[in-house]
Amino acid sequence: MKTKTILELITLSSSLYFIAKDNHFLDRINELSEKGKDNMNKFMTDSQFDENGNELEFVNRIIAKTHELKEELNEKIEQQVIKFYKKINVAHLDEIKALNEKLEKLDATVALLEARINHLES
């Protein structure tokens, strides 16, 4: 009887956990949608001007905002990729080239040292 009760309690607690997790997720989606609505309303009411001082049409404002968001997204992606490479400790192509050049210089130095040793031995 005790095992059955423990299993029922575990099942109940896991169900409550998933329900709470789903509610938290839905609350977060609602919060983000409200922020999105507020930002969209602000975007619609604000007027933007071009370099000549003329007010931009709605479509042109959307295009300008799209370009701005694209640049922000590219910057964030680049930052995340750099973090990822650092985290997994993968060498970047530039680092590999620099290390290869350093290795070539060291090989040349070793060859010169060997030549000097051979000259001194003879």
C-alpha cells in the first residue's frame, strides 16, 4: 500500500509541476505579447522623418525598422557564435593561421640551430 501511495504522490507532484510550468510559460507569452502590442502601438503613433525632413510613410518606416532589427539580430548572432566558440574551445580560422605561421617560424629557427650545431661539430 505504501508503494502505491508513494507512486501516486510522485505522479501527482509531477503533474502539478508540469501544469505550473505550462502556466508560467503561458504567462510569459502573455507578457511578451503585451509588450509587443505596446511597442507596435508606439511604432504606429511615432512619426519618423527622412534626411530631408519629410515624414516617412508607414511602409518606409516598416522597411527602416526591419533593416534596424536585421542589424541588431546579426550583431547578437555574431556575439552568440563568439561565445559558443569560446565555450567549446574551438579555434577560429585566424587563430589557426597565426599558429601555423608561428610553427613555420619555429621550424626555421630549429633548422638554423641545427645548422649551427652541425657547423660547430665539424
